[in-house]
Amino acid sequence: MALLQISEPGQSPDPHQRRIAVGIDLGTTHSLVASVRHGAAECLPDAQGRVILPSAVRYLLDDRGQVRRQIGYDAIAQQAEDPLNTIVSVKRFMGRKLADLPDAGRLPYQFEDQPGMVGVHTVAGVKSPVEVSAEILANLRQRAEDTFNDDLFGAVITVPAYFDDAQRQATKDAAQMAGLNVLRLLNEPTAAAIAYGLDNGAEGLYAIYDLGGGTFDISLLQLSRGVFEVVATGGDSALGGDDIDHILADAALAEAKMEAVTPQDKRTVLVAARRTKEKLSTDGNAHLSCALSGGMLSVTITREHLAELAKPLIDKTLASVKRVLRDAKVKADEVKGVVMVGGSTRMPAVRDAVGAFFGQTPLTDLNPDEVVALGAAIQANLLAGNNTQGEHLLLDVLPLSLGLETMGGLVERIIPRNTPIPCARAQDFTTFKDGQTALAVHVVQGEREQVEYCRSLARFELRGIPPMAAGAARIRVSFQVDADGLLSVSAKELQSGVEASVVVKPSYGLSDEQVANMLREGFTTAAEDMKDRALREARVEAERMLEATRTALAADGDLLSAEQRAEIDRLMAQIGQRCDRGDLEALEAATKALAHGTEAFAAERMNRSIRQALAGRKLDQV
């Protein structure tokens, strides 16, 4: 009789088989990838042992005019020299138009306001934030696959809690372009709470204060026996450490009575400002100096001066904290602990202000740069079905209200913010005019009463409504939000049954065809990158062969005749030429030819070694 193998829901049928899943923190300044290994979440390092990947991509052309990319540390090292083609802090542009970027004029890029989403001009053409983010995600995916020497089952990718639908969809599209299966989008504060909750066994009401390079989030979470319930959330998707860098750079220029005129100047002074800010987290004062086109900028900044400059921004974050506490109807002293997340929380001024507001020392047990990725890795491990102990319950909330445009350009809220997700809501509407046979549905997101101040998410039409007197028709509009915070909307006329629906796709202007084109480009690039990798490996093998041959010639070159030596020298020279030319097949052939051409020499060397080993010995001694 045949046996059927069964398993728990979500678990692998083979209890010994583990699906490889990772958590990715796609950050404004830095990005990380983590996974649960040996029962604990840990960040995965690159070949040099670095877990942090700077969120930077540089586009450049090689000698043959082919587009190349530098990602991470290689890119960040060139941002001052090549600011137009080195894109940093791209997360702030995700799902955004030029009008959504108030500091666009202070940035060194050449923006293009494409339909729905801003693009950046580079030597490789206009690049959307989705494409740039996909480069970063692909690099992290490759790091994880190299670590495990296997393909990934999927990834949990974190986003700021205050990301709207357009920004979330942009993140999903970037992951798709990078070849990742998105198990879930997870709010960054929630990921941090998972890491702290599971590591420390914490329970009670916790505030997650997340100040990164480009975004600020504040979330209140109720932790209880493995249940992580987001009580309220708020923040600002355009506020972070980058803004402190700008303020510090402007203050330094003003003190020195200088200006950053060129794009190179703007990027150079920002790099110097960030370096000074980071140094002031440990030192009482630091020297901000850099070479600009107008001369040498050199000023001394104290920690107190930086705190004074950053105070308006820190106060702005605390105003968001007050709103979230008010939404949750709790007081600051009811919060059991405050978790600090994001590299900008290393600033003493930030920690002091948050500690004073809540009347307690913030929690900094885990590395603020890594905590989000660690929490995402724990969640990914659960969603992949690897946790045999069962999974904790995660109750996230909707960061912004969802609604419809009604007559007069007003917003009718269907799902209010801070509603736990996944969720579904429905509301009945009616026609405005006699005989009306169609209804335009405009879906918006935001907290304002007027449509023009909210973000447009989608538009569709319900047609085929039976002609009736105004107000007689009953149209039920249903909203459904999934666990990733993504929305689908349907409208149905209840008497006739006619129905129309829309899944809210990127409202930033990327069509399915554009995404498909980007995917095709990504696959083309992947092939080029694989070819480049193979060439680099072949060069390493050729250098190894040349070095071994040179060593052998130095030791036993006297075994060769002049003709034999000349032939080996010729074969070695061929390898050098092929290395410079970059022809993979020719280089592999030249390496193989050298190996074949030195076989007789290797045999002669072996014979000499044997003769030397046996010299002076009797047969019974061997």
C-alpha cells in the first residue's frame, strides 16, 4: 500500500528540507540582507566581510562604450567625482513625481518628470528609481545565493510604515526586476519589533522610533505572547539623516562664506557633512573640510552646534510621535520601551531628545543598522515554513486612509488609517443624475478632505447601470487591502449585477509593458554580468598559470633548450595579450595552450626532483 507524505500547512513536505528565505532592508543610505541560520537571524556579509551595502549605483561607460555599473562601496567612492551618474538615496524618489521632491534643486541630479514618476539622467539613459533599486536588490540577492550556494525561495522586503501604495508597488516592482519572489512587504518598525520581541521576550506597549537616511517612522506596537499588533503609525517619508547632512553642509558653507556651485561641489560638501556628522556621534568636535571649485572649505563643528542645527528636524519627528500617541489615546508614560532604529539614531542629540520625551533611556541593544533586516529575516523564515515551533501573529495597520472622490472634489473615506490589515470594507453610493448609466470611480489615499491634497491611486468606470432616477441606483464599492498593504477596488450595481474592478497598480506611471521592458533589460544585463564574471575568473586562472610558469622557469629553466624556452615565452606573451584584449574564449584557449606547452617541461622537472631525491641512496634505503 502506498504511503502519502503530509505536512503542516506552510511546511515543506520533507522535514529535513529547508527553503532559503531572506529578509532585505532596502534602506535610503544602506541596505542589508539577513537570514535565519543555525536557529538565529544574522546579516549576511559580502566577500570582504561587510554586511552593509551602501545604497548607491553608478552608471558608466567602458572603453567600448558599453554600459557598466558600480554598486555599493565602489559607487559611493565615486559620488563626489561623478555626481550626475552616481545615484544615492534613491529610496526618496520611489513612486514620486518631481513636485513631490521639495529639495530637488539642492541635489546634483538632472531630473526628468516622466508620466507619474521622476527619472534621473545618466550616461546609460534616464533611470527610474525602480531600476536603480532593482540593481541594489539584485546585488543583495546574489550575495545571499553565494552564501548558501543555492537559489532563494523568497524574500521579505521592508518598507517605511508611512510608504503609500505607489511607493510600496514601486518596491515590489524593483524586487521583481531583481529576480526576487516577494513573500511579503513588511513595515520597518514592525520588523524591528519582531527582532526585539523574539530576542528579548518583551511584552507591552512599545514605541519604534525609526530615523533612517531618508525616512522617519514612528509606530506603537502592542507585544504579547508572540502577537505583534500595530496600534498606530505615523511619520514622514521625506525626513531623515540626509536632511541633517544638507543643513550641516549649508551651515558650513555660510560660515565660510562660500557656495557649492557645480554638481561636484554639492555632492562633495554633502559627503564631507555626513562624515563630520558621523564623527560627532563619538567626538565632541570635528573638522569639516573639502576642496570645492571656489577653494578649500574648512570649518570646525562641535557636537552642540550640530545638535542646534538638527533640533528643528528632531522636533519635527517628535511632533509625529505626539500625533501617534494621540491617535492611540495613550500617554508617553504608558510606553514600556522605546526601540531606536536607523543609523541616524546614533546621534546623541536624537537619543537625548527621544529619551527626554518618553522619560526613559531608549533601547539600543541591537545594532540600529541591522535590526530591521534581522526582523525581516525572522518573518521570512516563518513564511517559508521553516519554523517548526509555529509562527507568531503579525497584525499590521494601514498607514494612510483610503477613500473615493465624491461630487465637489471631496473625499469619502472607506478605510481609515490605522486599520489592521489585511482588511476589507464596502460602502454604498448612488447616481447623481437621472438616467445616469456610468459612474467614474477615483480612488485616493490621504488624510485631507479635498481630493487635490490627497494622492491619486487609480481610476476606473462602472458602465451598464440601468437608467434610473437620480439616487435610485445602489452601487456598492468594495475595498480590499492585502497583507502587503496593496489595494484592490470593485464597484457593483446591486439591481443589475453589472460590476467593474481594478487592482491598484503603480500610480507612478509604470505600465505592465514598461515593467516587462525593464525586466528584459535586467535579464540582458544579467547575461552581460555573468560573462564579465567568467572573464574575471579566466583572468585569475591565467595569472595563476603565468605565475606558476615563471616560478618553474626561475628554478629549472636550464632544462629547456633555447627553442623550448622561446616557445614557452611566446605562449606566456599570448596570455598577456588576451588578458588585455578581454576576449574570454581566446584567453581560455591561450591558458590551455600554455598548460599543454609546458607538459614536457613539467615532466622533466619531476624527473629531476626524483633523481635528486634518490641521489646517493642505496636500493634498500628507498
